[in-house]
Amino acid sequence: MGAKMIQRVLVANRGEIAIRIFHTLREMGIATVAVFTDEDEAAFHARSADQAYHVGNYLDIESLVDAARMTHADAVHPGYGFLAENAEFAKAVAEAGLILIGPREGTIRSMGDKLEAKQIMKNAGVPTLPTWERAPPADQFPILVKAVGGGGGKGMRRVETPDELDHALKAAARESGKAFGDDRVFIEKYIEKPRHVEIQILGDSHGSYVHLFERECSIQRRHQKIIEETPSPAIDPEKREAMGAAAVAAARAVGYLGAGTVEFILDRAGDFCFLEMNTRLQVEHPVTEWTTGTDLVREQIRIANGDRISFTQEDLRQTGHSIECRIYAEDPENEFRPATGSVEVYRPPDGPGIRLDSGIEEGSVIGFQYDPLLAKLITWGPDRDASIARMVRALHDFVLLGVRNNIDFLCRVVSSPAFRAGDIDTQFLERHSEFSEPEPERIPVEALVAASVGTSGGRSSAGTPTSPTFADVWQTRESWRNT
């Protein structure tokens, strides 16, 4: 870095992303500040920083800005989720004389409005999907009704016929108003069996822009990504160059500052159109880091410090293939309902080509207050087949007991012939409901644990027999493991 302006950073987030950011800050010699709520007082991230400061909640802008002032932070990193794409938060940070490690308020505001974002992209020559504010011609159905100010599938409705449109518009507006405080909706052309492919971009205050290639994000459930990879099996070098150029044009059109993502829809013919811009670091950023040899958090901090991006477009190369699986506290065999509990045994996989970004440890209590993401498992291999094989092995070796999770589900997905063939789109999981079906005569892991140790439980202080805990089992086991 040049002149060192940033010496202490408050991370306005929790869990694995807070810890991930702390790692890079420490490597750069920058002091770290965590924030925590009542529920997170004993959380791993709160004990992983140089300082920790109590806040009412992670959406309280005033409380977070006060925490930055009280801890003498120079800058604030919002991570992803919570306030990461909140223009009012960006404004408050700037007005407090602090540095936001992210894009400017105006960029966040304009890209958060999907209609405004589309118009900016059209003006920049970036391909966009047909959009209507009123009923489209009958031959354009099916269509999507979408929220102007939201995402994550909220306020979104697929409409098959003109007769269904009025009801869908009203229902989407109600949901959007409740979720985002903005009931505006619009109509967009629906693409059958699309791929969701995004391009990572960086921009600095010196007018430099680069893209770091694509990520395939088509494996989704209820519009939420669960498996990402790079390179995309659907993108050839010519398409990669065209999409990268479009993403850079999008970044330049809004004077983008920092790390962001331009998301595209890819149809069956291979044509791509702008979907939206995410004005933050993405959950799936590790796959890009691994295949390009970059640290995106480091680049974010350098850019916020006023430095140039540390490489040019010509410097960048992709090496090998990387896949990320999101480990959630949820029950795939019970409609993916969020799960709660205490992490009794936590033995993540290791070995060459494996990375784990995690926000938990043994003893972590998983509640219902926050997103159920527990960890991200990332693998790298010299090619896609090798990366898949490594992911299958890593998921099989992953032991996480005490809270229901989707590890077995993920293993079934990445092991499947359809995934291995790269025959994927955003409806992949809808077509393959068998991945979430209960296994025949599946025995609960608790029963397996108890059976594996028989009557080897200890005794209470009163001398009565006690059942072994998961941790007891792990410490005393010889060859047992969760399969």
C-alpha cells in the first residue's frame, strides 16, 4: 500500500465473512475490530479480533458508526449481507469521516434500483433483457414479475399467461413492500432453463478497471446459490472475453470503486444479458481467488486506501478449477427448514486443494436469528473432474454433529452424473428432487453415535450412568465416522 491511511478496520458483520476479512487485515498489519450482539457475545468471530464492541444489532447504522468511532477505527468493511448494499449506511460512514471499504453511496443506490441499473447498462452498451412496466404482448409469455429494489427471489413471480398477470403484480408488490420497503415491481422476459453466470470486477479511484473472469452460479435453491465454480463449463474463451468486456463496461459506467460482481443470465443459445450488479464482496469469492492467485479482500483495502489495483488485465490468468459448496444449518429431508442446536463435534476435511472459510467451532450455538450459513468448503484441482473428485472426498470426510446440515445433500449433488457432465441451469435442483429425498432406512446419526460406543458413557457426580456426548464419542472412537 501507499501512504498508510487505514490502520484499524471495524468489520460490520459476523460469522465466516468477518473471520475471513480479519485474516487479510492481520496479514497487512491492520488492527481488527469485531462487533457482536447479545446472541453473539460468545461467538467465534467476536473472539477473533483485536477488539470487540457490543452493538444492538447488525442493521443499526448509528450503533455501528458509533462503534467505529469509539474503537478509533479508520475504516469499515461491511462484508456481505446486512448493510453491505445499503446506501444510507455508506452515506453515514462517509459523513462520520470514516472510509468505507466498498463502492460509493451513489453507486450502491443506483445499482440497488433494478430499473435504473438496467437503463445505465443499456446506455453503456451492455446487453439487457426486454423489460416492460405494463403488460407485454401475449407472445412474450412466460414473463417474470420482479421487485425494483430487492433480490433473493423476494417479490418475484413467474407468470405463464396474461390472465395471471394482475394477481402476480399485486402479490409481488405486497411482498416487495414488506421485504424492502419499496413496492415497485416491473416485468422482465423469462428465460427458460437459464444459467446464472457472474463476472468479478475491480475498479479503483485512478480509473482502472479489470475483470477476474466468471463464476458459474446456476445451482440454486429458491433463488439462493448453494454451489459455485470457476471456470464455467458453459463458457468458451470467446464468450469469456465478451462477458468480461461487458462487465468492465458496466463498472466504468458507474465509476465503480472496489470489488463488485456483474451478474448475467445465459440462455440455451449462449447469449447473455445483464441481470444485476452486486455492489459488495460475494459469498463465492474464494473460487476466484484460488484460480487467479489473488486476494480480493486485500485489493478492496488497497483501493479504499487510494491505491491502484495491484495488477492489470494482462497480468491475470486462470489456473485449474475451483468449486465452492455452502454448508448450511438446515434439514434437506424436511423441506430445508433451518436447523438449530449446538455444534458438538466439528472435524472439517483437510489435505491438498482444500480451503474452508468457517464461522463456527465446537460449542458454537446455532440459533434462528441469522442466516444459517455455517461454512464454505472450497476445493481446487488442475481441471474440473479433479476438483469435483476432491469436493466429493472432502464432503464425505466432513464431520459436523449436533446440528442438522446439508453436507450429505451437497455430496449427492456434486457426485451426480448430471452435475459432472456440466448439464446445469437454475432449475437443476427442481428437476432433481431425489437429492433431498430421505435415504432408505436412514438411521439418525445420534443413534449411530450411541451404538458405536455401546455403554461406554461416564457417570454423573452422583454415580449414575450418563450417556456419552458427541464429543466423548469422537475422542474415544477408533474407526467410526459419520457416513
